[in-house]
Amino acid sequence: MIDKSFGIISEGVTDQIVLKNILVGFTGSKDVFVKSLQPKKNESGNWDKVFKYCQSDDFKGAFGFYDFVLIQIDTDFMYRGEVPENHKINLKNLTVDETVEAFKNKLIEWIGKDFYQQYSNQIIFAISVNEIECWFLPIYFPNQKVKASKTMNCIDTLNTILPQKEGFYIDSKQLAYYQTISKYFQKKHDLEKYSAKNPSFHLFIKGLRQKLGIFLFLFMAFFFLQTNVCQAQKTEILELQYATAQKYYQQGKLDSSTFILEKMIVSPSFPRLYQGTKADVYKLLAMSYITLDRLYDAEKPLRKMLALRPFYKPQEDDLARLKSALDTLKATSLFSLGIRAGGNIAFTRRVGDAISVISSLDNPNLGDEKYNIGLGYYLGFYFRYRIFKNIAIVFMPSLTNYVFGYEESYSLQRAGKNDRIATNFSYNYKQNISYIETPISINYSIAPNSKLRPFVSVGWFQSFLLSATKTSNATFVSVSQSFPNRENFINANSGFMLGFGLTYELNKFAFNIDARYKYGLINLTNSSNRFANPEAALGFYDIPNDIKINNIELGFSLIYHLNFKVF
């Protein structure tokens, strides 16, 4: 498949239809890019306008936007009426090949030999002898060599068979009729077969092969040079094209302006333009579409413009319909990142039976500690990707510290002289546990277009143990000791979380305040290492129970928006 662009100069619109279908078959792509240069849409054309266009500034400017410019003309006008002296070609006794060559030379004369020499590799001639309808004959007379190769009275010959084959005549230039007939050229095998049977058609296809072959050769020869061209030069070319599009827009040449801008935005160098320039290109393209009453087409470039310039305010000279369209579109952050910090309150709950190093028939609940809430903290990062206008995925990796405490009391009684003597033992413990946490949540924004945006969230967290330290106090003798006890805990925790919060938008920045309830699902105690710390077990009678932790987080995030999108 050949991916190239073609600008067509022809006598009429029906000729453009035929050439477009030939290019579809030749390139192998129904999406081949073809632009009508002469005549334009809803304009009339003739052979004289072909010659005049070849001398115009528009013709010279076309080579900056198309890979190839295709010039089509029928030769039959030389036999009709008065032809100006500067157009005349003596066709007497010329063969088809000679006729085609004579017309090429005449067109080159109008183009200018110096200019043609500079751009000859991009110019393709489609000289139809004596009319482009002659190229249809091989379709309907594939086995009649004389009729298939005719160059005179081709329309009359076609009209002897078209009513039976297609149900119409082509006395008038009906666009649908020409589309129906020339669709047979859309398959490369058929195109080669038909073109071989008509001499001027064959010469056109031969010219296509030669010019595209030269193009591919030059591309390969200069590939490495092209890859080293300074990117600044490429962007300068785009900026010049933008200036040209502005000029055309101001002159009311909206088709030309639109075409240049459409080519710009698909250029590989376009992403390298300054963000403001890209936004201006999208805005001008949207205004061109709006002026052409192509309101549906205008929405896409407007969305692109707002993604690059999300806080754009309509200007006084903006089109009224542009302002109206902007009222319905709102750019929202797409990917954001930031930092977050806050505190947490840990609620510890025992699971399973209480465990103690001391047993008693009188008090079977020894080891049933009373857990106190503790205040911890978290520090981390904030990453948010918006998948819909109201819905975003949020990832919040952080260093999280949990703190909780518990107390235990024992009474040891022994017999005295007159009664029993009781000795009371009281202990309290403070546990610090630090994790690397990787919570991920789905946030639903309740008012996504306002500056103040409430949201709710639901998600999952996974924690990975970093360290654990316990401080034990024997209050009855004022003895305190801290020691690491990481081995008492398993390496991971997980659970689900629910939250809500408020985001305040400040253009490129945002400020979050949020609260989150996290429900732990995993028993944190490593039961196989419950007695791994004899100092705690024997010195402070402390054996850890099986526990799970729930907690409430309250904090803030400072967020920076990397890019925006209109949803």
C-alpha cells in the first residue's frame, strides 16, 4: 500500500472522480488522500482553467502540501471551435504517444520550464486522448481490442452498451454515473488489465509507476540525511504553513485554510511545536469549520485546543458560535501527581482466644488486653488518572506508621500470718508498626466542573511491613524498655477502604482534604513467632495476641495537573 497525498488539477469534477478511483486501485488504499485543486467543490471547470491554474500562485504553493500534483486534460478541445494561438498544438498525423508528449510540453511551457525542472518528480500528467471516457471502453469491451483502444467518439460507443450493463447513458456529466463506472478501477489487478488496452490510459499508469518509483528511490537515498534535519527547521516550516493558513482564513479561502491545517495536525513534527502554537492551530481549524457550517467537525479541534489551553477565556473577536461551543466544553485534568500527608487513628481488635504466660483458675481471661487507640501518621505520593469526567483512578503509595497501646494487670496472692497478702503487677505497652502502603481507589467526583469538588472513594490497600518497635512499662516498679519486635508480625496486610473528601481547583494545581476508613482483613501477628522475644515474654509477661487493625486517616494532598482533556 502506498501512503501518499495527491492534489488534482482537472477539467471537471467527473474527471476527479475517475482519477480518485484510479488512485485507489493503484495505491491499494481506499483512504488515499486526494484533494481537488481545480476545479474546487461546487465550481465549474474546463480546459482553459487547467492552463491558467498551472500559472497561478496556488499551483506553485501546492507542492509544499502534497507529495504529487496530478494534471489531467482531454485533447479533444483542439478539434473544437477557436483555440487561442498560445494554446494551439498541431496534432495532425500524431500517434497517441506523440499527442501525449505534445500536450505535456505545452503544459510545461505554461508551468515554466525552470519551475517544472525543480518539481518534475512531483508532477504527473494524465493526458486522455481524446477524452477520459475512452478509458472506460476496456471495461465493457474487454475482448474487442479495436473498441477498447478507441480514441474517437468514445461516449457514443459507450452509450451503445451502458443501458444494458448499467441502466443509464452518460450524455450528461452525472457524478453518480462516473462513480459507478470508474469503481471498476479500484482493484489493482483490474486497473492493470483495463489500462493495458487503451494507449493513453496505459501511458498515464506508466507515468504513475515512474514518478512513484523515483519518489521511493529518493526517499531511500536521502533517508539518513532527512533524519538528521534539524527539528527546529521542521517546526519553522509548520509555523510558515500556519501563517499561510491564517492568511487564507482572513481572505475567506476557507477550503485552503482548512486543508493546510488538517495536514499540519497529522504531521510527525506537529507535536514538537510550542503548546501555544498548537492550541492556535486547533482554534483556527475550529473557526474554519464553524464558518463552513461544519459544526460537528469543529468540536474535535476545540477539544484539542482546550486540552492544551484549559483555562481559555473567549475573546471579544471570537465567533459567536465558537463562544457558544466553548460554553458546553470544559477541560478537566487527565493525569495529576502530588504529595500527601496526614494522621491516622488505629483501632486494634483481638481475634481468637486471649494468650498469656500466666495461667489462673480464678481468672481465665488473663491476656485479654484492653487496646487503646493510637495516633500515627502517613507521608506519600499522589497519582491520579481520570478515565471519565466524574471517575478517576487514584494511586497513593506512602510510608504509614500505626500506633496502638494496651494494658494488663495481675494480682499475686500468698498466705500471711493472719491473712492472704496480695501483690499487684501492672504493665502497659505501646506498639509502633511502619508499613509501605500501596492503596488504590476509584474516586467519584460529584461536581466535576466546579472549583470546589466533593468526592467519594472506594478502594483496596496492600501493606508491606518495614519495622516494628514495642515499648513496655512495668508501672509498679517504674521500669521501661523499648525493643524491636518485627518478628512478631507477618510481612503484609491488606483490606478495603471507603472515603470522602473535597478538592479545591487552582488552575494547574489542586488542594485535597480527605478522610478514609481502612478495614484490615489480615491477622497481623505471626503466630509461629509469638514467643520469639523472651525478654518481652519473661521480663514483662507480654505475649502478642492475634490482632487486626482498622484505622481512620485524615489528611491533605497538594496536586499538580500534568495535562488536561475535554471529556
